[in-house]
Amino acid sequence: DFILQINYALIYSSIQYKNQIERYLGCNSKYFIALKNNKIVGAFPLMIFINEKYGNVINSLPYYGSNGGIILALTLSDIEKKNIRQLLLDEVIKYVEYNNISASTFITNPLDIEQNKWFMKNVEYDFLAKKICQITQLPNNCSDVENALLDQYENPRRRNIRKAIKSGVTYYVSDKLEDFDFLYSIHKENIE
């Protein structure tokens, strides 16, 4: 219920995504939760990767583009948001200090501008990577959705999409382990 009330929440905040990441990566999740009158008003989702040789790693959240950070109820006042963010961050920092965490990464939600500004002012870091993201407005009440979408893009993207369609490139949605293995191998190949 809490996540469904957040208008800037992305799929990465869902329990289904958490469960999928845990299954695929073999990591553990730890959610720091803030309550007000026994209702969740804040959450800081973390994924913990155990590595006895180099030290454990926490991410909020893993994978490029999966946004974590602190999620807050929209009903909170500005001062409550500030206090709850600080409380959750302080608890995460304590957890890092007492649990052999050698690295932590916080990837914030690009739709939560207020949180992003707060993180920049209140989180000490050794390294900062600024990323961009693309958000595409989907066309409403349109009889030709495909062309309406393509018209939103500039060349060469529009040309590349049309070329892929003409060449017979297809896609499908999957949660099969072999498809994630393929995606992992492509990412790894392109990193090296």
C-alpha cells in the first residue's frame, strides 16, 4: 500500500523487483523503515552482497538505472521529510560501520528532485557519478501510437528504430534465468 501511494515510485521500489533481484543475484535485502502511528512513512531499500574476501557491499539499488534512495510518504510535512531522511540515513550509516561494509552505493530516483538535492547536501561520499535518464511521455488517445512515439525522437534514434523494425528485430518480456544470464554477459562484455 505504501509504495502505491507514492506518485514518483518506480518499479524498482516494488517487492516483486526486490524478490527478483534477490533470486537472481543471491543477495539479501534490508529495508530501513520509518513508522508514524504504526504506518510506514519512509523506507530506505538496500541490497547486501556478501563478500568475505573483500568486504560486503550495499546498494540502493543494484544495476545501472535501478533507482533506490529514500522513499517518503507524500503526506509528510517538509520538516518531517527532512527528519525522517536523516534518521534513515543515520541508521544506514550505523549499519555500514558495524557490518563489514566496504562499499555503499545510493542511486536516487530522478523523479524525486527534493530527495536528490537533500542527498547532495547531507551525504558524505568518496565518489559521485552523475547520470542522466530519459523519460518518454507516452501518447494519449492516438490511433497510430507507433508513429506518434517515433515522432517524439530525433534522428539518428528515430532512423535506428525504423531500421531495427525493418530488419526484423524483435523483443519480448522475460523473467527467465537464461535471459538474465544473456543480459549479464552482454553488459560484462561491453565493460571489459
